[in-house]
Amino acid sequence: MTEPSKVLHVRNVGYEITENDLLQLVQPFGVVTKSVMLRAKNQALIQMQDVGSAVNVMQYYANIQPSVRGRNVYIQFSSHQELTTVDQNPQGRNQDAPPNRILLVTIHHMLYPMTVEVLHQVFSPYGFVEKIVTFQKSAGFQALIQYQSHQSALSAIDALQGRNIYDGCCQLDIQFSNLSELQVNYNNERSRDFTNPALPSEQKGRSSQSGYGDAGGMYGLQPPATRAVAFPQMGDAAAITAAFSGSLPPGISGTNDRCTVLVSNLNPDKIDEDKLFNLFSLYGNIVRIKLLRSKPDHALIQMGDGFQAELAVHFLKGALLFGKQLEVNFSKYPNITPAPDTHDYSNSNLNRFNRNAAKNYRYCCSPTKMIHLSTLPQEITDDDLVTHLEEHGTIVNTKIFEANGKKQALVLFETEEEAAEALVCKHATSIDGSVIRISFSQLQSI
């Protein structure tokens, strides 16, 4: 155990967590004198005024898991007893690379396509930009920006670090690069040498900047003729942009890359894989579901991508179902291995997001008292609806209507839990030969 120190070491500090977020965790226990954001390592160092204040922080969080913006962070005493002025790094720069004229730029929460022209427009006000190379890595969309002078790069990082290119999205995370010179082979939407406009646009069949590919062990480049997509965890960036008009719902970061969620506190006597599918498929396509036989009230659910998993965790955490309050968190497992006791839904035609993805994203919400039913038989009546659903709770009101020539309905239950039970039990069931679809409605009344 590290001996007590007035310097605290914080781990799992995602890019979305700001220095001020961390200060709010510890300031109730004493004065903070210094702080350092180690962005390259997803860590931070915070120095309290004295050891006693730091001990108070550690004692408090020994029994309470600190969480910032939906992400658990972990606090321990640092091996440092004092932070020096040199340690301070307010701009979050890459401490492993000295200031130079080339910047490594990572763009987080990217809901709009990013091209060389957009980056040039953003960075050119701070000096002459000689070269730009863009590529895709696990961290997201990245770019290398080479200025003519060191001072221009310094001005750009001071002015732009942490800023959004567009309102509410495309946040810039900027570090100094270790490279001394960029090699640009082609002038196109992914790379540009502004000092040599005569370069060709592409050589057919070859990567436009192979020198920065994985073979070089430095930076990966997306294959030629592919469009820059924000994050691999956002499987359909266009649908997401269309659904949310460029601004994600409050509490959704768009940066999660974990596809599997762990659900606990289920009612093992009433739950099964299909019921979980009916509920979680509201937030994305389902790949596999596994009930944990050693823990009958636990299940693993693998979503189609990290963004869909984040929606499920956000909207279903704390939901009531079959007399239990669900606990929904990201799993430590990246995926679910196919096995005899695992249900595979990857080819299910009941996955909602294979069609009309933008509409389905737009309707994502926490469970409500109102459910919406579609693909109903043309001769459906209110009595038919009540007969089909009343076993799940008290029905306050119903309304049948027609949209685009098809019968649909709204059914209002007395509680959210009753509506959730009706949805998980009756979605994809049949009424007079019609397989019905059920989702939560955000309407408050009929």
C-alpha cells in the first residue's frame, strides 16, 4: 500500500472528463493546490493542501465508487509527495513529446464527416499549415497537422484544445506529435500537401498514406475510398446524425466502445432471453444474450456497437421489471462467445435497427407508462387490445388510429413497470395472424 500523500492519483479519466469535473470530486474535503491531466494515459494527479485532506478523500471514496459523467474513476495515493511546477500540464499535452510544429489531433464525438478542408479551415488561422494527414484508429478519427513554425502549433493547441468544431460535437483533443516531418503522397480528402499542389489524388489500389499505416507501427490509416466515420462504436453515423440533429441526448457521450452490457437483479422466475431481447432491442441490434447459470439474476447482452450499448445502459439503468429494479452496466467482456447456452440474435429479423435506424434512434427513451403498437390487423378493436394486454397491469386508456394506411395504437398503463412487462411479453406476438411491434411512447397522455 502506498503511504499517504497529499497527491492523489486518479485512473480511468476519459477524454470527456474535464479537470473541473475531478476537482468537484475532491474539493469538499479541502483546498486543491495543483492538478495535472495526463491525457495520454487517461490519468490525473491532484495535490491537496495537506495530507489530512487527501486522507479524507480516500476514506470517503473507500465505500463509495466515484463516478464522473457515467464513468467510474479510481483514486489512490500517488507515489509523489509533491507536484512540481514542471508536472503541471493544463492543456493536456502529450508529455512524452516536446513542443514541435506537428500536432496529433483526435476528434471525439464526431457526428459530422471530417475532411482535410474542414481541418484546414479550423487550424489555418494560427499559421501556415503545410500538410495534413487523416486516419482512423481505435481512439477514433485522428489527424496530423504540420505547421510551418513551432509557434503556430503552440498557438493552435492553446486556442483549440478541448473546443468543439461544431456546436455540441466534434471535440478537439490535441497533443504534440513525436514526428519531425509528414510524408504526403496524395492530395485528396484524406491527405494534403499545401506546399505541393501538383501531387496526384490517388494511386488506384494503394493506401493513400501507407507510411502511416499499421505496418509502420505508428498510426493506422483507413483504407482508400472509405469515408471517415466518427467512431467504430457508432456503426451508423449518418443515422445517428439524422436522428439527433447533431446533438446527442443529455447523458450520452457517444464515445463508449464496449458492446456488451451486464444486467443484474433480474427476476429469474420470469425472465428469459427473448424477453431481454424485446427490451434491449429498443436501443440497438442484439448480437447474443447469455443468462448466467451461476447467477440466475444476471445476464450478458451483446449489442451491435458501443453507441447502442451506451443507449441501453443510460435508458434502462434503474428500470422496474417483474418486481425488480434493474442494474445495467458495461461488462468487462468485449463480446459473448457462441456456446450452447447462448442465444444468437445476429440474424434475427426482429432486430429493429436494420431498417429505419434514424427513426428508431429518435424514439429511444426510458420506459414510460405508454406503449405504441404497430403492424396491427386492420379490424383490431379496443377490446382486442385490452384482452391481449390486460394480464400485465391496469390499462388506463387506449387509442387506435391509422397512419400511412396501417393500424396502430397507443395503450396507457397505470405504471411504467406494467408497460414494460407488456412490452417484453407481447412484442412480436400475434393478433389475428399479424405479428405486432411494441415500443415505448414519449407521449404523456392520449
